[in-house]
Amino acid sequence: MTTDTTTKSASAGAAKGETILDARGVTMRFGGLTAVREVDLTVNSGEIVGLIGPNGAGKTTFFNCLTGLYIPTEGEVRYKGRLLPPKSFKVTAAGIARTFQNIRLFGNMTVLENVLVGRHTRTKEGLWSALLRGPGFHRAEAASRARAMELLEFVGLADKADHLARNLPYGEQRRLEISRALASEPGLLLLDEPTAGMNPQETRETEELVFAIRDMGIAVLVIEHDMRFIFNLCDRVAVLVQGQKLVEGDPATVQGDERVIAAYIGEPIADDPGAEEAAEVEAAEAAAEATTDAAPGKENDR
């Protein structure tokens, strides 16, 4: 698969602009286990940045620290220069949206209703307006529906607006989750394994969609295991191994780094604590994720 060079060069120019995300020294511990250790990462306007690493490397934990699902043990996360609050709904309101490795849609709601849920952080109408249903409420509701339909058109799902989300094919559910994230009008979109389980055609369509999102002026940070996808898509790639950033650079530099090759084919790295601790970190992340999912009101934070 080849990437349009015009698209790539346009992205490179935009990457010289404003720093959208600035994570410094982010560390996350679960008891005695350190899942993420002193990770620094920036994402600039007009840029697509990839985050890769073997299973148990701490990628999703790092995402959760960026989006307020976890409060980092150490370090700080800034969006456009402002320190982010440790609440996921406030992070969304600030301008960061995300998708999840495991699809989190409201299956018994329609496709359109799912996207409208994503609009709630951008609606101005309060409780009394909703109860009284005056002219202002109806104008806001009409505007939200119009914007939601625009986003469904953008991801190719406008003709399925009235379908239940659970009835969509897997690849379309992924696109719906992206459109719901876009409904919050983010300046930065975080994608966690957007092509997991997809066939090659769906993967190519996802690549085109991410480029289109970037062209809308939205910076993108993406976790992915498909190396061809990530190296073809991204301007920069950072590699996490055992919770630490091993290397960061353009795709060619990262692909040629012997430490990255060693990490992926299982050769030992200096001071690597090994597979046993990686498994323990994965278990700790899964336990924390289950606790987060079970917490009352968390559905509204997403």
C-alpha cells in the first residue's frame, strides 16, 4: 500500500504549528507494578503520531492517563498549554476525544442517537431549557442532529442513521465510534487499535478516514499493532517497551532501530524485566479497567 505524497507533505508542514498535547514524565503505578514510567510525548497540530509496542507495553494505560480515566502517579498532561483536569468528561470538554480498543457503543440506541450522545459536551442548553423545551432547546436539538448527520455522512454511515448500533457490521461499528468521538468537536483524537479485527479493505478505508480527519484540522494519536498501517499513516512514531519510551522518530528511523526489532521478535534488551513482569502489568491494567467500567456514572465520562 502506498500513501499519497501530497497528503504526507501537507501534514509535515502543519506539524510545525501549535503543540496540542504535551505529556511530561507520565508515570502510572498499580501497587508495586509500574505500567508506565516517565513517558514524554508531544503531538502538534496537523500531525498524526503513532504509539506502538509489544503486548503489555503500557500503551492503553498511557492513553487512559491522557484522557482522565487514570490519574497519573507522577507527571502532567497539558492540552494547548493548559493542565488537564483528572476527569474524563472534563478532558473531553477541553478538546480531547478517544475511541477504545474494545468497542463501546450503546447497542440498543440508533446510529444517530449514538453520535448525538457525543454532542452533549458541546450543547449549551441547561436543565430548565430541557424541561421547558422552549425555542432555544429546539434550535439546539436541530443543530445537534444536523451536525450528527454531517459526521455520519463523513464516515459513510448516513444511510444507516436509524439502524440500531448493535446491528452494524464490525467495521461500521468502528467508524460509528469514531464519528461519536468527532461529535465532541475535538482538537485531538486518540484512536486505540482502530483496525483491530478488520480485513485489508476495511484497514485501507480506516487509513483514508484518519487522513481525512487530519485534513479537518484535528491532530491524531493512534495505538496500533498493524505495523504496515502505522508506518504508512504516521508522521512520527513512539515505541513503548515495558512502560518506557524506547525510541521516537519518523517511520523510517523507527523501523530501522535494532532495539525496536529486538522488542518485537523477543530478543532481550538491556535491563528488560522480561515477559513475567509484562504479564503482571497486563493483569493490573485489566483489573483497573474492570474497576473503571464498574464505577457508577463512568458511562457518562466516555
